[in-house]
Amino acid sequence: MNAIHLFTFRGIPVFVSPWYFLLLVMFGYRDPVQGIIWAIAITVSLLVHEFGHALVARRLRHDPSIMLHGFGGLTSRSRRGRDVDEAAIVAMGPAAGLALGLIVFAVFQALISVGAVSPYVLALIYTMLHACVLWNLLNLLPLWPLDGGQLLRLGMGRWLSPYMTARVTHIVSLVMIAFLGSFAYRFGYLSMFTGVILLMLGMQNVQGLQGQAGSEEASSPNPRTSSLAAELVSGASEALQEGNYKEAARRAHQARAQEGVSPAAMEKIWEILGLATEQLGEHEEALAYLRRARPNERVRSATQRCLAALGRTEELSSMEQRWASTVKTVQMRGYLIGALTFIGAAILFVFTSPIFDILFG
């Protein structure tokens, strides 16, 4: 069904699917007043959460857009970034949602202190706390494709192969779904809506496992290939440090020819090739490698020397935009660390404050 454009904020368009209105009706068909309260709480909570994702994605120029649909919200983007960029985008969503929940709780405490809490205000605050705090806590569980599952996959991807990362993520997700289902059944939280959500999540992870198995059979990836590539990159880096530039270039070329080379490792290979060939006097060839390397001070200096040797110093200004992405990467690390630190502090506060009694009492 065609989505409806609601508004655009900071260049981020927000759409709503007609199925979203069905979701709101499900929460309010028995009590219209309670339904209006839930509609406000759900919509505000989802928008804050999704804008947490989208504003970081916009800073990275990923052209984000937001959709409110029958199962919540979704931030879509035109492209993906590095793992640190992806993790920052993912973590900022629940961080924004939890921040709103804590603000609502602070307002609640202020209203209590002045005796300005009416039944409708109290109902709205309680509903907002459930939508902002409880739902974002659930969203942080290691369950694909929720934000917690995405962070789990990005984190494991630093140590495991892409195949094993995906497989472990889906297995952990299925275990978590089984636990949530049994918990909800035992304590009376298992409704038709909850059951449908868990069933859909389970099917998605089962299909993910089947797709990974099919991919393994089709491509037969050899984990030793990635290990060999890593060994060659390490050897090339050592040869470069020792000043053995021909050997560094030779090993880097061998590493580039291997399968299973991650984007980060490939950037390192381009850097080694650029630095080595620049030292060997092959300035034109070195420039081709340096333009594909991850920008840093060594790459910048080597590029300047190559352009000066070729008499093309005017081209140096055109490289500034490329080097500026280094600052963005540093900023994304800061965003990620800040978001994860805040999430940890917020979780600790929730479980040691009256919010816990409101949500679980």
C-alpha cells in the first residue's frame, strides 16, 4: 500500500503506511481515550527513536528516510558505511528513545512535586514510559533484526568471518525468541500481537540461516583464505617498516588477489601499495593506490610528495574532501562510544529507580 508523506525535518522525509493506523487501532479499539493516549505515545516514541538513527545517517550523507508501518518504524538509507558508522547509526536510535523516556520521568517527578498530575496526564506519562523505556530495552536484546541484534552482528564481525558472524547472530536470535516466548507465556504477556511479532522474527532468522547455508554451499568459502590474506598484509606492513619497499609491494599485491579480504584490510593494502611505490619512485602508480587508501597523515604526506614530483600540486586541494572523511570516522567513534555509555547508564538508572516499579511493578 502506498505510503503517505507526513513531513520533512532536517532534510529527512517521514512517511506513514496505512498499516500503521491499523496498529494504532489495535491499541485503542476497546477504549478510545486510551487509544488516543497510546497513539500519541507510540508515534512520538517511534519518531524520536528513528530520528536518532536518521540524523546520524544524514551526517554521513546516507540520504535517510523514515517510515512508520504496521510493526513500528524503519529508517531506510541509500547506502551503508564502515562498521563504526553503522554501529553509531544503530546505537543512536535506542539512546534517543531512552533519553526521551528519562526526560518524561523527570517531568513526571516535577509534576508530582507541585501536585499537578491529573488521571489523563498520569496515563500519558505511564504510556510514554512503556513506549520509550521498555520498548527500547527490548529493542536492545541480541535479536536480529532489532538494534541489539545488529550491534551484536557488527561487534562479532570484528573477529569472525562474515559467514560465521551471520550464523551465530541468527542462532542467538532464535534462542532469544524461544526465551521471550516462554517468558511471555508463563507470566501472561503472550497476546496475539506479541505472538505474531515473535513468529515473524523467528521466520526471518530461520530464513537467514537457510540463506547462509545456501551461500556456503554455492561459494564454498575457505576460512584459511582470509587468514592467508591477513598474514600477507601483516608481512607487507612489516616489510614497509623495514624499508623493504619491493617486498612490501609484492606481498600487498598477493594479499589483494586473495578471497575473503575485508574492506578495512583492502584499504590497508592500498595504503601499503601507495607508500611502497611512492618510495620506489613510481609516483603515478602510487597516486592511484593512495586515492583508494584510508586517509591518514602518512597517506596525505605521500600524496603531497607524489603530486609535487609530478608537478601537479594544484590537485592537492581536490583531495581535501577525501581526507575530511577521516574526521567523520573519528566523530562516529565518538558518537558510538557516547551512545553506548549513555545506554549503559540509562539501563542502570532504570533498574535502580522508581521507573522499574512503574514498568514491572
